[in-house]
Amino acid sequence: MRVLRTTLAGLVSGALIFSGAALTADSASAAAPQAVVAAKPKPRPFVVAQGVTINNPLGNRASRRVNLDKIRRAIRNSPRGSRIAIASWNIRSDDTVRDLIAAHRRGVGVRVIIDRGNANPKLPNPSFDRMARAFTGMGNAKRTPAMRSVARKCAGACRGSRGIAHTKMYLFSKVGSRHSIVMYGSANLTELSAGYQWNDLYTVVNRPKVYNFSLAVFNQMLAGRTVRNAYVRRNFGNLDLGFFPYKGSNATGDPVLKVLDRVSCKGVAAGHGTNGRTNIRIAQTAINGARGIVLSRKLHNLWDAGCNIKVIYAVMGKQVLREFRRGGPRGGIPFRQVAQDFNNDWVYERYLHTKVLALSGNWNGNPRAEISWNGSANWTQVALDSDDTDARLLGARVRSRYSAFVNRWFANPPRSRLYSLAATGRIAPPPGLDPNRLIQVY
């Protein structure tokens, strides 16, 4: 387990302006110049930006930490009397924990959930435990129930009987001049999510209906009880937001397969798709198991039917890999691995962690469809049993942002021994190694 600790520091300097009488040989007694320190401009208030942010672990500090810093600035700018609710598979960031403790001490109601697998005697998490202890102080018991700060762990899915607590969701009742803020995506609240993973975060602001729906699900997670009809979904216009576990009366069929079944490769309107064909771009951490095989076969059928498809990924099962490579009218599906393992120990130094499907073309009978599906769910059976987000976003701007991300790393995958193995078809992990382990190292 690698732990990255970052200390933020800054230097502030003021310009000196000198004024006074000119000194000459005949005016030795002239007044000495006065020093005036220029007034420092007031810092601009933080405004939570809407839309997509995607980090780059190979870039500079700002591009690596764009998601983590956005969440941290929202925490630091949450005023007294506001509420923060965070569900993250893992929290490992000393600086962020200090931000959350400080928010609690200034009168913010802070509630945090993680998976117990990331804070237990076998895998200690001192900063999380320190935060849990801090929340018990500062008159927390005297606060109203809605404002009490809490740090909890779920053993498995919070709202289900199996799986893991895999949601990455950050809710803020108020930050600066904005309110009802929901951030979700693939980014955990860890330093490693910034420096060692490719992650996305989607943010909506001033959307009380989205916020209240998300908070209701969070409160069910906090209660830690199995929910009979756990899969819930609600439409908010351009955003259609859902939450796993994929169980209950609304959970029929595979959610991703139902998306792919509505794709038509031809009949695309001008200005959409690619050369008259539906364009599909996928960035998925893990595609494995029986579910992964079914989804990969469907993708191959769409590829054979003429869809323009590119896939980037981190982990594939052997049979899924064979399906991607399987021959046909157009050969195998185009795909690239985005992962780095420099010492060949099958624990990735860096890897793709996004879970995105972006489509431009003919979907559900609409030849002008511009849609993205994002969230925290991998294409695995474990995801269906777990707490995860599952969302659909309408609009060409968001779709093009996600498509550009896939196109960039498809064309320029990071080099490592894994990449060379993929090129020769020998990418599958050694026998006996669970591929799910590779996506849960961090």
C-alpha cells in the first residue's frame, strides 16, 4: 500500500514603492524615501464549477489534483451551519481529513462513510480513525440530529447484503454563494486517486431535487441496513441518476446491456457520430467474469454492425480479452490498456479508474443522440451487488469531453511492461490471481 502525503505551502510577497525628494550633493538633508507596501488584492471567492473534471496522473500538480482539490476547496468553503455528506470507498488523505475536522469544529455537520475493508486491524487507517474521534468532541452530542458529525464504515454494501461500499459521492448543502451541490464519479477521497489513477468527477450545483434525492440515498447508506428495492433511479432532465445495489423491482436485466441493446449503428443524422455511423467511446476500469463476457460479445456485435468503437481499460478477464480480439468482418474491437506496472508484480503503479460510456449517433431511435453514462460501477458482477452510482447525461458538450478523453489515451497509452504484454496478447494475470484485487489495491 502506497501512501502519498502532500503538504501545501505558499509564498506571498509585496512590492515596495519608494517615493520622496531626489537626493543630490546639495541636499544631503533631504527626507529619506518612504516604503509603501502595495495592498494585496482580496482573494476571489471560491465558486463551485459545474460539469466534468478529469485528472491526469502524468501531468503537473494542478492536472493531477483537479478532482481532489475541487472537493477540498468545497469542504474548506462550507460555512457554519451547512452540511457535508461524503460516501467514498476509501479516504486516505491527511490534508483532507484535517479539512473535514476543521469543518466540524467550525459548526458544519460532516457525515462520512467508507468501506470497512479500508479501515480495520489488518489494514489500519489512522487518519480516518482520528477523524472519527474528533467528531465525538466539540459538543457534537448537543447538536440537532441533522447536524451531528459521523464517521462510519460499512461491512460490504451499505444498502445491500453483499458487495462493497464503492460509491464516490460528495454532497454539500452550501459552498460560498452556491447550494445543493452534488459531485459524483470515479474519484475516491485519496491522494492516490490524484497521483496514480485517471478519474472523473461530475458536478451539479443549485439543483435541490438532485441533492435531496442523493442525500436520501446517502442517509440509507448511513443507516447500514439492507434495502429491499435498493436500485433507485430518477430523471432530472439532462441528468438521469441511479444508485446500486442493482436489486429490487426496478432491477431487471443488465443495466449496461440495456443501454447497448438500444444502439443502432446506422441511420445517424448529419453532424453526429462518425461518417454516418454511431460513435461509442468507453473508459472502463474492469471488464471481467460472466457479465464481462456478455457485454464484450454485445460490443463485438455492434462493432461488426459498423459502429465506430474505441475502448480503454485497466483490467480484462481472459475470456473477455479473447472476445475483444475475436475475428469477424472487421476483426477485433479496437482497445488499449491504460495501466503501468514497471516492476511486473501485477500491482499497478498507475491505472485507469474511470467508468464512462460516451455515445454520439443513433440511440433508442434518436439519430441525433449525444449521451454519456458515468458513475462508479465497473463492468463486473461485484458492481451489481455494491453501492455504486449509475448516471446518464444528455448533451454534446459533456459527451465530447468524455470522448476526447478516451481518444487521447487510446492514441497515447502510457508505456509500461503491461503495454508490451498487451501487444502480444499475453496480458492476462497469472493463474490464481483475482482480477478484482487489482482494482481494489487502492
